[in-house]
Amino acid sequence: MFADKQTVLDAFHFRHACKRYDPDKKISREDFDFILETARLSPSSFGLEPWRFLVIQNPELRRALAPLAWGAAEKLDCSHFMILLARTADATRAGYRHRMWSEVHAIAADVVEQREAKFSHFAEHDFRLNETPRAFNDWTAKQSYIALANMMTAAALIGIDSTAVEGFDQAAVDQLLADNGLLDPAEHRTALMAAFGYRAAEPRAKTRRAAAEVVQWVE
């Protein structure tokens, strides 16, 4: 049922920030649906799933993105290009939270109230999410990063390359998506982008700091 550890490690060694994609090699619908499903099944803080995933396959929209997203300039000819949206504070208020907990996660009413109390304390005191809209938006964006990490790992496991993209003018991209009816600024902000496809050339060997530099056991 489960992949062996070496298979997973091999996928992490295979995965790299792909710089150029082969525009003639396309991911099958079955494979990309699998990748998307790993995003849908990803964990999120308080189970709120504060994300939406746009798969941008429209050539005109990709061309319009090019001058707004310098980090994606050489990647927009990939097989599948995604924009991950994160919910705003206004769109994640009590009504949305209660619907997620009671309807989607089927949590009992009394437990929903307990969870609301915990979330309110968390937002007000622990992470201070309510101090500014930006603080809340940054927090929901973090959840989108979890979903993307899972998609990138899933893609690597089936031999598909990926690149996370943060190099873009967020306000301009939000406006472009709003103008095309893909984003309501009151509900979502662009969190990050990602390219998926097949590499045009082999990358150099993966390099990382030694484990001893990044891991500290506290016993």
C-alpha cells in the first residue's frame, strides 16, 4: 500500500526547481488530476482549506501573465501552469469557518463552538492574525504552500517536474485575474504560482546543507 522509503527519497532527489520545460511534452489529464487530488487532500490549519487552485491553460492569459511574473517568464510554456489563491480575512469569517467545520468536516455543533473559541484565541493572541489584513492573508498563504509542497512531491513521484514561483507583482496579477473573472479581491489574493511539466535539460546534482547543520535533537 505504501511506497518504500528509498522511492520517496529518490523522488526528492529527482525534484528540482526546473528552469526550462519541454513545451512539446504534456502531462496526461489522469496524471494531473492525481497531482491536484494531493492538493485537495492536503492539511490546513484548523481544517479551513483557505485556498483555490487555478490551472491556467489559456494561451492568451499566460501571455498576459508574462510581463507581470518575472519569475515565470521562462516557465509559461510548461505543460500545466497554476496560480494558488489564498482566502482573505473577510472571506474566512465565522460563517465560512462554521460551514467548513459543520458541513464539510461533519463536526458536531457543540464541538464547532469549541473550535471557534480556540480559533478566536489563536487569531487574537497566539498569531495575532487580526491585527492587520496582511497578517491574516500571509497566514492563509502559508496554507497554500503546504498544498503546493504536496503537489510537487506527488509530481516527482511520477516523474513530473515542477517549479514554485514567487517572482510576480501580486497586485497586478490580482487585477488581471479579477478582470478575467477569476478572482474576487474581497475573497482571495494570489499566494504563489507553480509550473508543472517535463524538463528540457538535466539539472546539476542536488545540493543541500548537511543534516547536522539543520537538525537539532532535544532529548
